[in-house]
Amino acid sequence: MTPKTFKFPFRVAWVDTDAAQVVHFSNYFKFFEKIEEEFYRHLGFNFNYFVERGMWLPRVEAFCQYKKPAKFNDLLEGELIVEELREKSVKYHFKIFNKETATLIAEGYVVAVTADKNTGRAVQIPKYFLEKLKPYCKRL
Amino acid sequence: MTPKTFKFPFRVAWVDTDAAQVVHFSNYFKFFEKIEEEFYRHLGFNFNYFVERGMWLPRVEAFCQYKKPAKFNDLLEGELIVEELREKSVKYHFKIFNKETATLIAEGYVVAVTADKNTGRAVQIPKYFLEKLKPYCKRL
Amino acid sequence: MTPKTFKFPFRVAWVDTDAAQVVHFSNYFKFFEKIEEEFYRHLGFNFNYFVERGMWLPRVEAFCQYKKPAKFNDLLEGELIVEELREKSVKYHFKIFNKETATLIAEGYVVAVTADKNTGRAVQIPKYFLEKLKPYCKRL
Amino acid sequence: MTPKTFKFPFRVAWVDTDAAQVVHFSNYFKFFEKIEEEFYRHLGFNFNYFVERGMWLPRVEAFCQYKKPAKFNDLLEGELIVEELREKSVKYHFKIFNKETATLIAEGYVVAVTADKNTGRAVQIPKYFLEKLKPYCKRL
């Protein structure tokens, strides 16, 4: 079955840019996280689900390839799929397009681990969360 | 007695700039906070003193006047004085100079309250902290 | 005539928070700017109008009062009115509410000047821009 | 010949942290950039060398692995080596240590291209810059 893709459009803010008059490279990781947050919202879910269980979702890896610059006021669209679901981690793959020109701007991924906030140790992904992610997952 | 002034030099980073090729206005508040942190370090003190006592230092007011733009790589110097010490709050006044041209770039203040982290209520400034601040204070 | 108020709802992102588990005080200035950008968008207008004319809108003053903390995932709503329109500057007044509890979170203002990008000097607000702002203006 | 390593110590600022009370993952990319800027400063060089030649150094790839969390006020130390020097690009490899415990906190890289600001095309690394980088380079 083809996995579902979550899409989220947003505008480049002035504060996202730097003196090269394009989006600063570090801000794409904020975009990735924003898309992840909106994805959870779309699933009827948020980080607080973890917080209440004494868990969190620390990132263990983050990567981005920059294809084209994005400028202030550009209308972008983020796409998220679940690249990989493992016992204790999830890998999200992101694409950022310029929505008006349909050009790929940046592409990357983030690996997050479900962890116990007190011990710092990785724990199993809660079943409730897992079930929500599955329809968006490429490889199960 | 003339109050002491705490000075801290720093460079404008690329990420501090925006598409106007100057430091984004919101970043001056980060500079103010950085100067405050270095001031505490200079006093042999840090925020963790508060954290350990279940306290924190929430900001209740922040203000900045922008005089001249600052650019990437500019060497700036922050100056801090304690503008006002009240029973439960402290007002820091900041000036940011271009260190090479001795030009005033920005000037402003931050009012912080000593508060109980659990109740959220303002509490008296701990005497230990108060004594450290006094030599830098304009009005006691 | 009662001035119009521009309203813009948004969510607190994880990256907006700090170790006190509330929105970092400097981020309210980013919120103010985001609201201003969405206001321009609502008016069918953006900063590029200025860029194309060799102009920009540097900030000369910024102020914020913090009333209540905002947390990750809170649904906030920004309100903008034009507090004052002068020959070469505009003062925006902002209120940020928690949209779910209707509590005032923060309130402040930003004064921006219409300036020539090359000379750095203040210039008259373009009539086109002025007309768009008037319906939102408290004092003309 | 063993390549030289550039080292730069710095403190975690309050604004670097998020509600998990650790440094936000996106900020490591700001740290990488800060280390790169200080490296250039150490070499007697800065981005303005490029700006004056109508060039810039856009990032084409960025990666980070997160090993241990870093907290507010931690004293970190960044290490930079030149992982790879190609005709038109340079790959910097970074390690971030907790300087007090000598623990590896994060590790990653950034690939930057020397490009013409107007055409957006990659151009040869200027010889002057290349010579400065060589002593820090693992593979020539």
C-alpha cells in the first residue's frame, strides 16, 4: 500500500532569512520540526502525550540537503512521510517545495527516539502512537 | 558612589542577521540576555542558583531602542548596569556599542522578577544575589 | 470611527520554548513581526513592495510586557492595531492572547520607520501603504 | 601529516535550550556555524572576503548526530577539521564536547560551496582561501 504523505504549507518569515537574503540553513530544521508538530496535530496528537507519560522524543540524527534557496515571503510546502518505524525510534523524511514553482528546495530527515525522561533510556514506541504513524510509513 | 558597569564584547554572527543584512531586531534581546548571563558568570553566579531553589527569573518587561544597524562580523560591546533594585524585581539597563567605532548601536532594558517556579508568584530577591548586584546599582 | 483590529491565530512551537518550559521572552518579538507580516498579507501587500523601491522598514523601538507564560502547543491569537501613523514612521500595537482561555499573555509595540536603503535616511510613508493602514489606525 | 584541529570553547546560553531543558537540536547547526566563523577569524579571514568578491558560501548539506544532551550553562568545546577539500566545495567536520566531562555531545558536518552570488553557480575555491584551509585538511 502506498504510504500517505502529510503536507503543510507555510510562508518564509523575515526572521528566517540571513544576510545572503535567503533562509538560513539552520532554519530548515525548525521547518522540519514545525511540520512534525502539525503532523501530530493532524493526527489528533501532540508532544504533551509524551510529556504526561514522563517520555520525550529526543532527536538522534538530523540531515538536510539544500537544493535551491528560499526567500522571504516564499510560499513553501512541507511534505512528511515516515521513512522508518523501529521498535524505539522513528525516522521522518521531509521535502520542502516552493509551492508556487513546484521546485524542490530542501530535503532531509530526522531520527527521533522514544525515551524515558528520567533515565534518558530509549523505550518502546507506545502502541497508540505507532498505530497513528503506520498509514504514513514507507517501510514497516 | 558611582555604580560599576559590566562590559562584555562579542561578535555579530551570520545567523544574527536578516535579509536587510543587519542584525534582526529581536536578536538584541538575545544579546541582552547573553550579557546578563556573562554578568552572572563574572559575579561567580548562574541561573542554576535559582533553579536549585525552585525559583526563576521571568521577564516582565523588555524594551529596546535601535540607533544604528549592526552588521555581520561587527565587534560589539555590551554594557550592563543595574538600573533599579526592588524587593522582588531587578531592572537591567543595557547599551550595545560598536567597539571599533565607539558608536551606540542599541539601548534598552529588561525587568526580571524573582519568582517561585511552582506557584508562579513573585518572591523576595535572595540576599546573596542582592549583595552581588549592589555594586552595579544606580539607585538602591 | 473605531479602528479595525487585525487578528492572527498561531500555535506555540517547541522551538519557541526555553528551559523554563515557557516561550522565551525574545520570541514575542518574532511573534509581533509574524503578525505584522500576516497583516500585510491580509492587506494584499508585503515587505517586497519596499524592497523593490529601495526602501525598508527598520525598527527604531520595540517593547513588550509579559503578563502570563505561554507553553508549548498553546493556541495563541495576536491582535494588531496601528497605534500611531506619523509622516515617516508607524507604531504597531500588539496583544497576544491565549485563544482558549481568552487570557492576555503579552502586550507591546514596535515602531518602524520607512527608510531609504542606500542613504539610511527616513523617508515619507508611501501613500499607497498609508491608505492601506488607515482603517486600522487609532490616531491619525 | 596530521591535520590541525581548530578548537573553540563556548557556553550554552539560556536561549539555546527548549522545554526539554536541553539544547534544541537545531541550535547545533548554529554552533557549527559559530565555530566556522571563529575558525575564519583565527585564520585572519572572514565571510566578507567572499562578499567583496561577489561570492558566498551556501551550504549544500548539513548533518548532525546527537550523542548526549547539553544543558544551560554547560561549557562546551567545538572542534573543526576540514574533512574534504574539493575544487568548488569544502566539507567541515565538527565535534562538540562537554569540556568539563570530556564527553562527546554531538558530531556532524557541513558541506559548503563557493558560489557566485549573482549567477548562483559554483566557482573554484579562491587560492588564498584554499591555502589557509590546507593545514586543517584530512584529505587533500
